[in-house]
Amino acid sequence: MNIGLWLERCGRSHPEAPAVGYGDDLVLRYGELAQRAARRAGALRERYAIVPGARVAIIAKNCPSYVETMYAVWLAGAAVVPVNAKLHPSEFSYILEHAGAGLAFVSADLADQVPVYGDLKLVVLDSPEFDRMLAAEPIAAVPRDAGDLAWLFYTSGTTGRPKGAYLSHRNLAAASYAYLAEVDQVAPGDVLFHAAPMSHGSGLYLMAHVMRLGVNVIPASHGFEPDEVLRAADRWKRLSLFAAPTMVRRLVGAANGADVSGFRTIIYGGGPMYVADLIEAFRVFGPRLAQIYGQGETPMTITTLSRSEIAASDHPLWMERLGSVGRPFGFMEVAVHDQDDRPLAPGQEGEIVCRGPTVMTGYWNDPAASQDTLRGGRLHTGDVGVFDQHGYLTLKDRTKDLIISGGSNIYPREVEEVLQTHPDVHEVSVVGQPDAEWGEVVVACVVRSPGTAVAENALDAYCLERIARFKRPKRYVFIDSLPKNNYGKVLKRELREMLSASDLANQEGVKS
């Protein structure tokens, strides 16, 4: 089963249906999109000798050409390697070589940053060479087995080198059906606005919208600008988008008081959404918010908190459920295990493990990591969580982010949830720092709200009123902004490195 068949079929059955937008304009209908993708697929086979199973990389910011290029690769029987456009050239090089990519499509602004090795060929998107591909004879979708590689997703590499998660055509199809069944029902003409990178979460929802004759719209900015998103919702109507929690916060700030009736669903995930922020987002957008929890190894499909659950403000457990990541998707087995890989009862914290049709086959060319991560036939996520008695899962933190201070376990998110409610705190991230006496101490890296000058003692008193004394930060470091990757995740590794390599670690002093 080739995921590209969905576009091929839509192009035949509904050639006049709108398919791709750019800014305010419709640029392709389904018949045109299908034909262009089929011709590019023919060029891939004839001119670039791309064979079934080959890996073809795309290194580009969001653009209309991204859509037809992805489908051309699938129609040709090859696999897409979507690469974060904000990576360093050395990281581009590593991913391309590790994936064994023979061809890479790159945007013009990145062409001189992508190292060429061996027989690797580069094609610049929207260049004369790219346009000449449309002169090739179109081909029908090359048959593929459901387990064949379709999307080779390289993890963000928070520890060591990134690993390539092998996602099959079956994985992508299952993720698409899960999205349509449990997150966001899509009707023909409904819009997916790609404000988040198409190399990650936003791109993974593209297939479901193609299958249901939705419109994939790329912002003219090629990224996320809150005012642009608001204008797009007014222009296109019934607009959905995937957004990291930090993006939702910015969108709430821009939308306060604006007409939001053009939005269909705002799907958030990829990082912690603090309860106070979610309540404010619900106040502004109403029943248009849905949450997903997943990771690259099982894309977007471990648990979900539905629009109706987020909107159920009269439920006695509403606040607790807003702090959760919802319930498992219908086809997923999700459990919490102890250090010996034994299942734990509700109320007990442990590592989240799961099994289902969206879980990757393994890591590309890394059998040891595959065996470890998929031991016992389940994906070991590296996330710490706890189920309540009603089946709602709450994340605590990544296992590697757990802080052990004086023999006590401290989860950074619990401390962040408290500090984030302080009116003078714009953003905060909590990390552990080595300490000779305590093993680790809790350090809060704080971005003050504009125009405020909150001090350490005020934040310390605030924490002591709300959490156990041993959990509160021993140090507060005030910075201008939190380091984040292209997907909006806070890079705690960079915060730890910053604290170790600079005088910031000593500016505020350590309390006894």
C-alpha cells in the first residue's frame, strides 16, 4: 500500500477541488497537484535513477513545492527524509550520509549549506532544473508493501547523534486515520495551515487532509507569525493548525479580543502545556483546542485530550484533566512500567511504554538502539508518567530530565507549573545542576514578563507557598529567552551547558 495513492485517487475523482494554498491564494487544485507529483515521480525514476526504497531528503522551509515533492517521492516508490531546515550544515551532512540519501531537494536559501558527498545530487526547489522535472512522463504509484519505509524521521538529538525512526506506509496511514477519528474530523475544503514545520508534526497531518480533500495552506512567511495565522483563519475559514505550546501562547496574546470563528481546531503538542496557559487559551478560542501526545517513534499517536474534554469546564475533574495528556488512542496499548519493565498500577509513576500500528519498525541502521527502545515488543518512550484511576495519563518529565537532589526525585515540570502562574514570569524552564553536597540542585531559568523586575526572593516565597520545600529551586537565573529548537521545544541541554560554561550559574548564589 503506497501512501501516495491517496493523492492519485483524489486527483482523478475531484480534479477541481482546491488542494494547495500559499498566503491568501489558491495555487493548485487536486487534479493539478496529482499530475505534477506524477510527472516529478517520473523524473525521479528516469533522470535521477531513484528506485523503490531509496531515500530522498527534503531540506527546506515550508513552501508549496514541499507538498508535491513529498508525494512525488512516494509515487516513485521511495522514502522521504524530512530534515529540520534550522540544523547546522554538519548535521545536514550526518543525516544525509546516515540515511544513505542519493538525492536531496533543498530550498534556495539553504543550497550552499548542504554539503555534497559521493554521488549525492542536489535539486534546488523552484529552480529551472526543478521546473524541468514537469516535462517527464507521469507515472502511476509504484506498488509498495505496507511495511516498506515511507518517512525516515530523525529525532531532535537531545542526547548524542539523532536517530532515524523508520516509519512505514502502514504507520503513516494509521496515524492519519487516528487523527481523523479522534482529533479532528476533516471535510472537503477544510484547511490545514502549516505554521509549524512540515518536516515534523505539521507535515504528518498533511496526509489525512489529502485523503479527505482538505486544503494544505502554506503561510507567506513560511513559518509562524501570530497575526498572519489570525488573518489566514479569517481568509480561509475552518482552519486547523498544529502548534507547540509556545506558539499557542503567542497566538493567544495576538488573538485576545479578535474574531476567532474562522478556526476549526488548534492541535497542540510537542512540549508541556501549562494548565494556566491552557485555561487562558480556552477563554480566547473556546472549544477549538485538542491535545496530542506522541513522539517521532510513534508520530502524534500515544494519547489525546479531545476538544470536548478540554471544553468540559463543569466537570469536577476538569482541572486535573487539563494537566494530563488525555487517554490512549483507540488502537494503542499504553502502560506505565517500573525500572524492571513491570506494569504499574494507576497512581504509580514510571516509564511510559506503548504498542500499536503507528510504532516505528526501528531505528535506521542502529540495531542496538532499536532493540533497547523496542524491548519486549513495546516502545519505551523515555517519558515518566502516571495514569489516574479514570485512565488519563499525566506526564511528569523525560527520564533524563528527572532531578535527584538529596536522594529525592524532583520533576522539573511540577516546579515549572507553579512558577508559570506567577504574573511576572513570561517563561521558565527548570533543570538540574551537579552539586557536591546534594548530588543535584534545582535551577530555574526564568524569562521575566516585559516591564517587570521580579526578584529571586519573591519567586522563592511564591514556590514555598505552593510546593514542598525540597522541590523549590535553589537558584534562579534570569535570561532574555529560552533556547528552543525549530519545533518550539525548550533545549534543556543548552541551558545546562550555559549554566556550566558561564558566570550565570553564580550570579544569583545558592541558598542553603
